[in-house]
Amino acid sequence: MLNMPLGLQVPSSCSALTRRQMLQVGGLGMLGLGLPGAVSAREPGSQAAGAEKSCIFIVLGGGPTHVDTWDMKPEAPSEIRGPYKPIATSVPGVHINELMPRMAKLSQHYTLIRSMTHASPIRNHPDAMHNILCGQAKAPDDAPGCGSVMAKLRPTRHNLTSYAWLQRCDGNTTVFCSPFISTGGFLGKPYAPLMIGSSANNPSMVNYRVSELDTIVGTSSERTLERHELLRRLDPSLSTNGRHAAAGWDDLQKRAVELATGPDARRPFAVEDEPSRLRDRYGRHPLGQYLLMARRLVESGVGFVSVNGWCGYAPGENSQGGAASFTWDMHGGQMGQGNIFGTGSYGLGWALPRLDEALSALLEDLHERGLLKSTLVVVIGEFGRTPKITGANGVNGRDHWTSCFSAVLAGAGIRSGVYGASDKIGAYVKDRPVRPQDLGATLYRALGVPLDTRVGSRPITTGEPLLELFQ
């Protein structure tokens, strides 16, 4: 047998595709759908089990400064500690930046990991991000991200994607982002994320619409149904009731039509249906509205949602010297981005209040809805930033730093407190280092996936889960 797209099989003796096989392979295109990951293919005869637990994985693209956020060093010299003061949280002895008062009040819901590290030398964004997203060290180019692995292992029962990515990484992905985010790795396109939103079209905008759920070339719902009927007439075996339908094809086609025509698939993305006061609570900026959308997706049965932690542009500004959707790449004057301690688009005075607003709203909302126990929330950048303040032309910044950085984990049985420690200036790990593969193992452990699981011939993780984090 020859394996064909969408899990179909063709006898190896065939020298050419039959008319029916061509219809099957081309059917989704004829329906007008061009959404990798939007309709998950299944192995013939398999049953898709709904995800028992979900994950919202928030990527602070660019790499946030750990010594100005979760791992402050108030006793360090001024060129290390920066201008901000630490404030106490609700967990005794734990302090975070004064610009995050709401998160300080909610610290009973999350753990701070202060000992993340890339053991191998990495200086660029894409390699570091690829390792973090895959939960691996030295991840090969075809390694699937954790979201793709979960889409394979825990496909959703619904006519939605099993894996969504909110806010594209605008700009040159070979420089600022991992070019492999949207591929699904060796698992293939059926397990790639459904990419939603961009800097020019995001849910903080009044005229936002989820254009990615439009069928390609603007096919209307009515036209999609017409094409579906045409497919049925051309070959009755493609009909839902046909006796000779290929295994798995009917269900896949049905889900494709529902995705293209039905309101249920679009409803989870409709943040405009939420009460205005709740939208205000999350914040009327991209990060806030994407996290609200992520909660709606998880509530609707999507198992894995990645969110690019872009805070939008400060009033009167744009991307300046950095990538359009990389708020946290705060080099300061070296790239013409403005002061890292300022209130511009690449300043902590802009970014941290929005992170505080949106992340605290997400944790509260999940908790109030009874979803935090079953939803793992991860907040991390691809690396940290230099303990020593750098910059140019008198404009402060911090550069890339991979030896030590921080992460936040909440929900799905994660306890509160602090795990690991950095040295006195936040340069290197002092206690209990956590590598990308250990973060990946911890993620799978929290989501209830046996760590000896394999996808294809590869193990899902080579790391050690942080068992102390679990209640």
C-alpha cells in the first residue's frame, strides 16, 4: 500500500491514481479549504480521544529580562539591578517586579522557575525558540513542537484544530523566530498549528476578523456547500452514506465542511462575544485579547494553544528597530528601539503592565471557571537577557543571554513557590538547572502523557520532569 495525504491508502500496484482517489485527495481543496492543522487527519480506524488536559503556552518572543521581572537582584550593583523595586507576593519570601502587582497577588497559583538554561551555546532567536517549543536540546529541524505532539496523541473530538497558534511571528522567521513553528515537524501538516492573527489583523482591533477561517480564495459558505454536493454527485462513494467510502474520509470531509460553513468552529475565536468588562479586564491590547481567545479555545476543547506574547505598539510608535511582534527583544539603543526601562514599544514600562494585566486575568478567569486544574499555563521566552545593562547612545538595553533565565508554570496540578536559583547577579544557574528537555518532560507529565511514549520511532522527551512542582 502507498500512503497518501490525509491517511488514505492506495494499492502499490496502481501506476496512477484513479478518478475516485483524485477526488479524495483533491476534495478538501475543491471545498475551498487550505488550513494546515485545521482538520486533523486520523489513522484509519482510530478513535480520537478528547484531551483530558489542555495547555496555554505563552511565548514572550524576543527573550524577556529575568532580572527585571521574575528574578530581581535588588542587592546587585546598579548596572545589574536596574531602576525597578521588587514587591512581595502572596507567597512568603517571593518577590517580583513592582510593575506586576496583580500577579503578585496571585502567586499562590503559580511556580517561578529561576534556573532555566540552554546547556549548549546559542545566541540566536530561532534555535533557542525551536528548542523551547520542542522541549528538547539541540532539537533537529524536523522535531515537532510540543503542541504538534499533543495534537497527534490527543486529537480533539470537535471540528476545531487540536493545536492553535495565536499571533504570527511577523517578520523574518529565520532571524527572529523559528522557521519550523508552522510545519508540524516530521509529523506533517495535519499536526501543524492553525496560525491565527497578525500585527495588521489582531483581536485588539475594532475591525478584526478571523480571516484564517475563510476558505481559500474567499469561498463563501454557500459556495462550499455547493462544492460538497458536486463532489457527492461526481462520485457517490464520497457521500457520507456511501457504502464504499474510504476509511476515515467521510469523517474528515464532514469536519471540513463544518469548519468552512458552521458557526461552531468560529465561535471560540469570537472574543467580541465576551462582556466588555471582561475584555477590559484582560486588556484591550493584542496580548490581552489573545489570552482571552486562548481561554475560549481551551474551553471549547482545543488541547494546545500557543500565544505570541506581543503587547502591541505604544501610542504613536511601530516596530522601530525590532521584529514587528517581538515585544521582549529589548536591545535599547543598539537597535534604535528606545530605553528598555521606558514606556515605548520595547520598554518594560509598556510591556510589564500589559503582561500583568493579561496574565492575571487569564489565571483568575480559568480559576473561576474551574479550568485551572485541567489547564497548564506556561510563560517563557526563548532565553533571557544579559544581567549587565548594555545599550548605545545613552539608551539602555540588555542583550541575549542563554545561560540563565526564568519561566512561569501554573495550573494542572502545579504548586506555588520557586524552583531553582540563579547566582547573585542572575548570570548563571546556582541550584537545580532546568534544561528545555526537562521543561518538556514536565509539560507532558502535567498533561498526563506517559513519558515513555514515542511518536514514530522517537521518544517524546529525553528530559526529567520536575516532580517537586506537583502538588
